Amino acid sequence: MLPVWLDGHLLDPDDARVPVSDHGLTVGDGVFETLRTAPEPGGDRWVPFAVTRHLRRLRRSLDGLGLELDRSDDDLRDALHAVAGHIEGAGRVRLTVTGGPGPLGSARSGEPLTVFVAGSAIDGWPETGEAVTVPWVRNERSAVAGLKTTSYAENVVALARAVEAGASEALFANTAGQLCEGTGSNVFVVLGG
């Protein structure tokens, strides 16, 4: 089992503890980034890919939720590398920051944020896949539009619908009917090619 990094400590997953009052659990108050690993240039190990870009987006998401993280990008980079270093071959690491322990409502407590990194190996991606559209839309005017938040219940429901239909991905439109994104994928359209 791969170790996890939790609030500055590399731990066995069974020893990692997050309070049940953590706002990431009770109200989905948190942000995350998932990074693939890639072969290190000129090396023989796999490292997190595009760390700077992902940390920049994480900071934008934190700002959008009004969460102030007191860890430096260097600390977060070290945490990502610490977990990725235990993955043999291709993998992914997920950096999650939550609002920390809080009351059982929407208000925050002011307690320190919870920060953790978990990882897993990747067996590979299928060459092709089937996707379906779902009847639910992304709200481009939402307070969290464009933020990578931990509130993924919509994605869970949409992906279950896709799997029931024999597909491996569900695609969302926005409120204007424009193709937006998948539950766990980005969408690219090639025209004239």
C-alpha cells in the first residue's frame, strides 16, 4: 500500500486520520489537483508532471473558495514527489486541500486547513471509449465555476448513468447548451482533421 502525505507527514494510509468534522467531508469545502507521473527527463524514475501549472490552478481554486493555505509551493511540490516516489511506473498523485475541521454547517471555524497527497499506479488507458451526454448541466455562472473543488457528487451520479448506458464517460453541457467537460476528462474537438 502506498504511503500518503498528510499535513507534513508521510504515513501509512491506515495511520492517516482526518477529523469527521472536516469541512471537506461534511460540506465538500475543498479543492484538489490530480497529476499524472511521467518519466523524469534523463532519469529512470517517474515524477509528477506539470507541477507548476497544477499548483497555479490549485492556488486559483483556493482563492476562489476563500481558503488561505499557509504552505509554500515548494512544500507542496516536495509532498507530491514524496508520494510519487513510491509508485513504480506510471501513476497519479492527488493533492487535496480542505477547509479543515469545522461546524456541521456552511460556516468555517478558522481551524488550519487539511492538506494531503495520495497516489496510485495506473495500469494504462483504453485506446478508445464510449461517452454519453447527460441531462444535467454545468452552471457557468456558479460561485465555483472554473474551480477544481472536491464537490464531485454530480460527477458520481453522471458517471453511474453513463456506465448504466454501457459507456465509460459522461459529458456535460453548460446552461447555454455548449459542450463543457466530462466527469473525469477534458474534451477536445478536432475540426477539419
